[in-house]
Amino acid sequence: MKETAALVMLSGGLDSATCLYWAKKRFVNVSAITFNYYDRIENEKKATFQLARSANIDTPLEIDIPFIKESSDFLDLKYDDPKLDKRLASYIPMRNLIFYSIAAHFAEFHGIKYIIGGHNMHDSYFFKDATVNYIQKVNSLLSDGCLLYDESCLILLPLAELDRKSIIKLAIDLKVPIESTWSCHNKQINHCGECYACVQRAEAFNKLGIADPVFL
């Protein structure tokens, strides 16, 4: 497999955008893959393709998986209940096993060695399939499931040990077009500033004393 090639899991958010620019610094050939699950937010999708253009890479491989739903779309849960963690709204059972399996399918056919994921320290506190330990297990599965080459593809998590503030600092250092990213979980013209993703993002920028360009 090509040690110089990487496939970035690009969602349009700040984390995946940072991973894209991180990969551009380290690999000769960088491509991206993105997933259109059920009722995906259009601004997130637009951000994905804008980021790819800004990074001067080929148009991302776009995978339609409309049967994959977030729990807010599948279950009748009252997410305004203060006792219910708001992160459950975007929870997808087996999300990362599904997404990485699909990415590995294409990576192997294209001879791409590395798959780059944007999971960070905050993700792993709640989403167990975003932990380093879980991804190591997935890598073990890939080593058994990929047969075309002597080596299987391998998932890398460059942000795994970084908190939100550190990711923003890295994004700035890498000259990521932060203004083009989309983090909000609501379908609005602009970031709502109220969902858990917006709140986390705002808190990190405030602690750094930096204005978030998506709110300018």
C-alpha cells in the first residue's frame, strides 16, 4: 500500500478540517471521504466540499447511506429533557465501525495506507467508539479483513489527545479556513450558538480570547 497516501474522514467540522490540513503536511497524496446519512445538514455538506477545494484536493468521495439515522431521527426522545445528555441527539449506533469499514473498503481498492479520523479528547468522554482503545480494535479487524496487500490500511487519530482549545490552536497554525467549517447540529443559515457543538466551540474560542470567524 502507498505509505504516502491518506484518506481523510471529512465531515465539514473543525476537527475533520484540521485533520485534512494535518494530512496535507504529512502525505504526498491526500483524498477525502464523506458520508450522507439520513437528513444530513446541508451546510455541513457544503462545508465539506468547500474545505476540499480550499485544500486543493480532489472532490471528496461521497457515500450515500440514507438508512443510517441519528437517534433524534430514529427515536421519539425528548431532547429538551435536562436529565438527558444532549449529545445523544447525534448518537448513531455503531457509527464509527460502519464509517471506518466503508472507508477501509475504498482505501484498500485504491491502495491507500492511512485513514485519518478526527476524534478528540472530548469525543472519547461520551462516545465510546471514538476512544483510542476502540479504534485500535478496529485496526485489528482491518488487519484481518484487508487481503489485497501485505499490510492493511491503518486508522490514525492525530487529535486523540487534544482538547478543543488545542485543536483550534493547531487549526490556526495549519492555516485551516476555520470560517468555512460547520459544527452546528441545527438546520439554520448560521450557527445557532445553542446546541452542544456550538457551545463547546464558543467556550474554547472564548478561553483562547479569539473571535470565532463563523460568528463574525
